[in-house]
Amino acid sequence: MLKFPADFIWGSATSSHQIEGAALEDGRAWSIWDAHAHTPGRTKNNENADIACDHYHRYKEDVKLMADMGLKAYRFSISWSRIQPDGQGKVNVKGIEFYSNLIDELLKYGITPWVTLYHWDLPLALHTEKDGWLNPEIANWFAAYAGICFEHFGDRVKHWITLNEPWVVSILGYSQGVFAPGRKSKNEPYQVAHQLLRAHGKAVQLYRTKYQPTQAGQIGITNNCDWREPLTDSTVDTEAAQRSLEFFLGWFADPIYFGDYPQVMKDRVGDRLPKFTEEDTAMIKGSSDFFGLNHYTGLYAADVDPNADVKNEVYGNGGIFEDQYVQLTADPSWKLTTMNWAILPWGCRKLIEWISNRYDNPPLYITENGCALDDQLINGNVNDTVRQEYIESYLAACHKAIENGVNLKGYFVWSFMDNFEWALGYSKRFGIHYVNYDTLERTPKKSALWFAEVIKNGGFTFSQKGIEI
């Protein structure tokens, strides 16, 4: 039996744009993702999140499902354009009301709310009229929006996450252009990342000075990262794997823990990498009460000769290849999810141990982990054995890391239910609850029933023989 600490947080997670629907109801305005999804060719089958899972109208049913499985914590995000339709001005009372009711419903069942302030759905007006994340003023707009949330919900919400995966915003939104706002540039990702960090810092500064003393909550940021295993034990491949991790996670975590970008980024990106002012550094350094990590997979990393004709063909998570010269590859023997992401529990352990070593063992929460599968509802059941085994093996790896001294304090399964998977529309199912998109009926999958037992017992008997963790 792998037992976890008694105070370990067992949770699940979603995001506003992926589940809420009610896209234009009760005063909500469009975000960049509404505009992106309504542009032909930007999402699979031109699907959008106008209705999604209709959580806006079904939140009580969803919270009851959480209570039924004994969930201890629920991480959700707030739609900025539901709170402030244009991202700056008047507060939308109906938006405040919805999230206040959701929080109360969670607390009624003893479920702790973990609130993410920004999960990629920037109010469209801020992007079209003000250049969005490219405008240095956005730090002030974001802090003002955060303040509205602290003011209205902070009496009940004690766990805040400012930004979800700023790497994705920067790279997929402004380099590859596959995510909103669909821009392609070699310079803008670094500008956007800089403003995201400044916005995070400003929001945390506001919380700590004005709200934390009385509300007594915690605030942090969630970054995503895949593990990078050196392809060989050569010095150059070892350095390439380290470089890849620093360009991925260090880009956002180093300024928070050390006050500046990784040296390797400064060396390689040069003048395209913005510089922090002294005021910025003072605001950003030390600005996270915990380390939030979203983690799913990993790849081999190998050094590339800048003169060689090599392209990095791995979807999504390579960053800007020409700045790193790291080739990423998968082992053909690795099992893959329907995202073509490898199932690598040992990569999870190695990554959280890397974080622990690099950042002086901070309190760490895995704020997302899970997998997409081709789930089928048959006779009222979804027998997602692979997802159950995925979660079990990653949790076993987490348990081993805790035994090795990592200060891991919680784990959130992504996702609580199937939902709108961004540019991939409804083609990928990450949920532990199955959603019938015609009827919107929810059905607990086998993985949800298994996870409920884990929560009840505070651990599980690891059943997978011969799996490396």
C-alpha cells in the first residue's frame, strides 16, 4: 500500500473556457478564444465552446459528482470577460454571482476551491484595442481584475493561482499560432512572457499587501513542463536536456525564484529577451507561495549542431528550435495517449526532483496530470483502464519522489470531465467523467471510481509490475 501524507490534497481541475459555455449570457463578452474558435480553420471541425459542457447552468450537478467521489479540492478558472467584459471597466455583477454561487456550492460539500485567475481566455477587447499581452500596461489591468476577484471571493478562497501555463500562451499563442490569438513570431513570445511575469508579480504584490494579511490565503503560479531525458550520456546531450528544461520551465520559474531569466536564455536569445527593471525584479522574485506544476509526458533530448539541417518535428512542446538547438524524440517502445504523448511516470519523478533540487524544495502541487484516450460509453460504463493505470503509475512515481524528500503536497487530475480541448475541439477526451456532447449527460468513468477509492484510503496498492517509476 502506497500511503500518502494525511494532509495530501486530492483534487481535480478544469478551466472556464473549456467547460462553462454560456458564451454570451449574463453580460459575458468574447475572449480571444471565442474569436479564435469562430475563425474557420482554427479548430478541428470548426468546433467552439459556445455551449461546451454547459457547466454554467449545470454547476450544481457537477459539484454533486465531485462530492460523490470524495474530491477534497477542485481547481477551476475564472473567465476574465465574465467578470469584466472588456477587461478593464465595469464589473459584471452576474459574473460575480456565478462564481460566488459555485464557491458556496463547493464549500457546502467540504470541497476546497483552488482558483486560477487566468487560463488563456483574455477579454477580446484587450487584445484588439490594446494589443493584449504585448502591452506593458496589461500588468496593471490584470492586477485590477485580480483585485476584483480577491475582493469578492477571498473571504472563502484561500488558494489562488495567477496564471496557467504562461509557456503555452507565449509559444502556442504567439510563436506557433495554433492557439489564440494565433500569431507567429520569433520575437513576440519573449515579449508576451515578460508581460505575463510582470502581471503575475503585480497581482501577487496586490494580494500580499492588501488582502493576504486578513484573508490568510496562499497565492502562486502554475507552469507546465515535460521531462527531458538526455538521449545519450554524452556531455552535449546532458547539457541539451538541461538547456531544454531551462528554456521550458526555467524561463518562467527562474525569475520567480532567482530574479532573472536563465543565463543560457540570455546568452542565446540576446536582445530579443527583455530585461527586468529593478522594480520588476523586486515584484517578481519570491512571488509564489508554492510551485504549481502541470505535467503529462517527456521526450529524449539531444544536442544539435547549429549548422546541421535538422528540424524539430515534435508537436507543441519544443519551443523556438533555433534558440535552443535541441532535438526531441520519442522511444518507439513508449506507450502513447491519443495526444501522441508518451506515458512516462519516471519522467514525472525526475522532473519534480529536478524542481526540488533547483528551487530549494518548495511546497509543490501537481495542478494537472492526466491523459487523453479514445473513451467509449458502453452500457452506461466507460472502462478507461489505461487512464486508471496512467494515474496510478504517475502517483506511484510521486510517492517515490516524496520518499526521496520532494515536498509534494497535492495532486489534481486533469480533467474532471471531458471538455473543449482548444484547437482540437471535442476530439480528445481527458476527463474522468464522460460527457455525451449531444445530451450533456455526465457519467463517471472507471478512473473516477478508482480515484475515489484512492482518496478514501489516502493511497493505493500499486498493481503494475515491471513499470519504471
